[in-house]
Amino acid sequence: MGETILLKSPEISRRQLLASSAAASLLATPVLAATTKKTRTPVVSTTNGPVRGLVEDGGIHVFRGLRYAAPPVGKLRFRAPQPAAKWTKIFEAQSFANAAVQDPVQGDMPKDETHGEDCLFLNVWAPAPAKAKKPVMVWLHGGGFSSGASSRPTYWGDHFARDGVVMVGVNHRLNVFGFTQLPDSWGPDYASSGVAGLLDIVAALRWVRDNIAKFGGDPENVTIFGESGGGAKVSLLLSMPSAKGLFKKAVIQSGAALQATPRTYATGLGQSLAEVLGVAPGDVAALAAVDTQRIFDAQKAAVEKVKSTETKGFLITGFGPSIDGKELPDNPFSPQASPLAADIPLIIGSNKDEATMFMMDPALPKTTDEAFEQHVAAAYPNDAAEMASALREAFPGYSPGDLIVALGGLQMFWINSVILAERKVQQNAPVWMYRMDHELPTFGGRLKAGHATELSYVFGTYENIRHFVGPGDPPARMTMQMHPAWVAFAKTGNPQTRFIPEWPKYDATSRTTMIFNLTSTVQNDPLAKIRKIMSRYVTA
């Protein structure tokens, strides 16, 4: 049989997987040149003050870098977002503003992207003004809870605007700055510091409620959507009382989060951070005085001090949103769907080969059948032979190493999407399930239908990342199927369009799923054998 090669379970990568440097290098974004001369929009009077954007290609009105809350710096560090100071002079909203503090080395990061604690900004892409109010889509970027920005070229909203949607992209606090839950000794101002980054999003949604009509949007028809970490943020917002009523529909792309970080772990991590920084409990002035970079650099040491108390799950270790009993009362979808989500229609799905960006072990191509079977047996000891057989059947032509990666993607992203959908369909609002199967021809084909590869099809921005999606018309064909479905969902609450087969609602019996590909199809209960085995091992 040859040498036996054992590979680590994908479980180990969940904290870092969405900020993977290997993945980032594949997504490296070229500098995009300006196209036509731009003119300025009329002045828009927001609740914070007057703003003016640019009229760009196709008559799209774009407003970049709009502040929606006060800078969360100094004594506001780690606290819930506060109202922005009002201004009277016209703000020229022509440039993207800061994203959150994060690792400065990311391949998909434009060279002009800036970071800082003062990061509570949003961007608006709107059709030319019209009498009828347009549906609104609010985008929550990926990057786990540690990185990302709404300004990256894949996420530009011009195609949504051309199709009659007002799109808003949100920046918010991340990592240690957005999700440090300080202990009770810090007092009531910090009781929900572990969800500060989510409360930023709630503040942005309130800004949308109060202002979006002035940009041509309908505040009564708001859809939130996000991918990866952004999908997890959508999952959590569905269970937050303060977000109730601020949106009517939701989309979760490759980011179903069933649980949040337990408060015990989160407060222990917050205390650990304060100890690493040498800040006494409740000393707000001392905390405010600590240098930004020092706080960012302290994360690893803080996590190391409490690693023995970690709990496993999708993005719930390290600095991430935690249950505080008020703003985030409980897990969003464990053991059942939050009742706050009952009336929210949902699109949810994942990609066929999610883990190809994260599982790049050079030993994988040499993996033997024996090693693959041992890997499966380690994860599913009571069903090893059945699972190995089901994987080979589901992924014909995959090498043993490819099968290990395929299993990793199913474990990381797919099964949680299925479970979340199962629990959500027990409520009133409809659910639609999808899987994206189109494989990229770039990078030697090794990414296949990997994590985040659907994004430029949803946004219609594939020309911004041609080096990534590949030449020819396949990206346009994928876009023609996915982008209009998202637009239709935003407009009507139903993703059906003439460009795709009939897409029935999901239920726990038929489990009807749209398989997006160059020629899309609909399947009932895809990967049924694998689903049944995995479900026996789910504890969330």
C-alpha cells in the first residue's frame, strides 16, 4: 500500500482558517484603474449631517466612508457603539475609510486599504434617484471575526445598484477590539463588550433604518447577507433582540453558526487579556491609554493562557462573539432556532469544495487509500467504512487526498448549514438551500469549487478578480444565475428567476437544493448518506 500518511483533522484550523495567508495569496487583488470621469451626487442630508458622493458608471450613486457611529477609541474602547457627533459641513464621501485593525498582510487587501480603531464606516451603492423606493441589501464581509473589509473589490455593490438594489457594505470592529468580553468587575458599561462588533452592525442597521430612504432605499425591505465570517454574523444577528425589526430577510453563505462562545470562556479570555496588558479590573483610564498595536499583539498570549478551557465549534474560540444573556441571550441555532428568527426568510448554502483554500498540506497528494480510511475512522469510528464509501461515491475521481479535503469542507461548512436549515424550517418563514459546484480553472484547478469562490458571481464583480476566476464566459454564466437570484430575493422574498430551474423551498423531508453550476440543477437530499452519518456525531 505504500507509506501511510496521517493528516490532522480540519478542526484545528477553525480559528485561523478565514484569515489564512495561503488563501489570501490566491485572492490577491490587482489595482483597478478608474474608468470614466465622475461627477458629484446631490447633497444628501443624513441624521448625522450632509454628505455627497460620486456618480459613477451607469449613473450609480456611490457614497464611501460614511460614519455611522462615534470612533470607538479611548474610553469608548470595547464598549457598545455610541452616536456619532453631528456635522454641518458637507462631507465628501469619495474615498473608502478605515477598516478594523487587523493583520496588514492579506493577499486580497487593496494597497490603499487603511486600518484603525476608528473604523465604524459604511459604503452605499444606489441606483439613480427614482420615485419608487428600492430594496436594500446590507453586506457583512468575511474574514472570520478577525479580518476583512467591505471595501474590497469583490464586494463592490455597483451591479446590485444597476439591478435596482441599494447596497450597503459595513465595516465594524474585529478580533480583540470587537469581541473582548471583560469580566463583571468592569461594570455595566462592559457587560456586553464581547459582542461590541455585532452591536456595531446593529448601529449600522439603525443608520440604514433612519437614512436609507434618502438614498432611494426602502427601510421596510432590508436583507442582510454575508459569507463565511459574515454568514456567521448573520446567524448571530438572527438571535439578537436589538436587531429585531431592522431587517426582513437574510442570506448565509458558507458561514452557518449554530453557537456562540460560552460566556465563561469569553470572560476568562477577557481577564487574561487584561493581565497580559497589565491593566487592573475596572481601570478604564489605563485601558484607554494602551497602545493599539500592543493590544492587537497581545491576542496570542491571552488565548494561550486560557486555551485549556476552549470549546470546539465554528469560529467560537479565540476572540469572537460570546453569550452575554442580554444582547446575545443564547446560541442562535442550538439546540433550536431562536424565536427571533421565526419570520425571516432565509437563503443558506455552501460550496462543494470549501476546504481547498485551507487544507494545503504538501503531503496530501501522496495520501494513500489506507491513510484516507484511517482519517475517516478517526472522525467517525462507528461508521468508518460506510462514510469512506459514501465519500468515494459522492466525489468520483477524487484522489485520497482530495477526499480528505472534501470531508474537511463538509465538516467545516456544509453540515452546519444543513442543521441550521433543519432547525429554521420548523418556524414559519421559508428557507432555500443551495450548493455552488462550479470549479475554478485557475491555480491548476486545485481550488475546485472552494471557499469564497461564489462571491464574485453573487456580486457580479468577476471582472475585478479575473486572475482568480479565470478567462472566458464561465464567470458570466455563473453570475447570470446567482446574482439575479439574490436580487430577486431582496426584492420579493423569493429567489426564483427565469435563469435557473424551479427552486422549491427547503424542508426536512425532500431537502431540495439548488446546485449552481454552468448548467444548474435541483437535487433532493444531496449527499444523503454523508448527512445521515454526520448527524449522528453532531453535538451542537
